[in-house]
Amino acid sequence: MVEDLDKRGRAEGSMSGVPVKAQRIDSRLSDLRRGWYWGRQEFAEKVLKMTEALGKKRRSRAYKRTAEVLEHGEFRAREILNQGLQREGLKPADLPALKANDARKVAIAREIWKETTVNQAWIAEHLMMKSAANVSVALHRSGRK
């Protein structure tokens, strides 16, 4: 079987432009270098297509916690907060008098949570919802309805 593969390799090597050494110490070792392959053009295209998605580098999860991203997220969160308060007919001074799980507060919190990178402690502080745990429970409960 190894001899048949060697014969085939020599025959295909001359067709595909892959260099094949005439004499080797061990004929099972490949002379291929990075970027080379055994096979025809169709095989190369298939492999490239399969690995295309793998070649795209993903951003690190730590990227989400950089100062620039956090600052941008906080800016956007303040915009959403102000828009939400206007939409609900509330003023920042009205927030302390409302319950922590008031539906209007929870709706604004959900929008901020979905669209920004601020944490739930930030949301709790700015919407006067007591704690991050309270925000988490309110968001969870509102999501089930």
C-alpha cells in the first residue's frame, strides 16, 4: 500500500507542481512544506473553503472590558436612560419614589442591558433599583412574561 501511494504521489506530484525528491531515506516522509498539499486543484479549493471560517481571528473576550469599550457603553447607556425616562414621562428626581421593580424602570433597564456593555450595578445605581441582584431578578422575571 505504501509503495502504491508513493507511485501515486510521484505521478500526481508532477501534475500538481509539488516537488518530489527522487531519493529519500524514508519514502513515507513528506517533502511538503507549509502551504503545499498533495492533490488536485479541486481538493485545494475544498480545503480552503473549509478552513476559511477558522482563519478569521476572533476578538478576545477581554476586548469587551477595555476602557474604550466601557466608556462608549456608558455613554450609550446614558443616552438610553435619558430617552427611556422621556418616553415613560419620568424625571430623574422621580426614580427614588418608585419601587425598584417598577415596570417602567425594568423596561429601561432591559433596553440598557441589551444594547450596552454596562454592568447591572451601573443600571441599579442610575435607575435607583437598589442592587445589581435586584436588577438581575427584575430582568429575569420580565423576560418570562
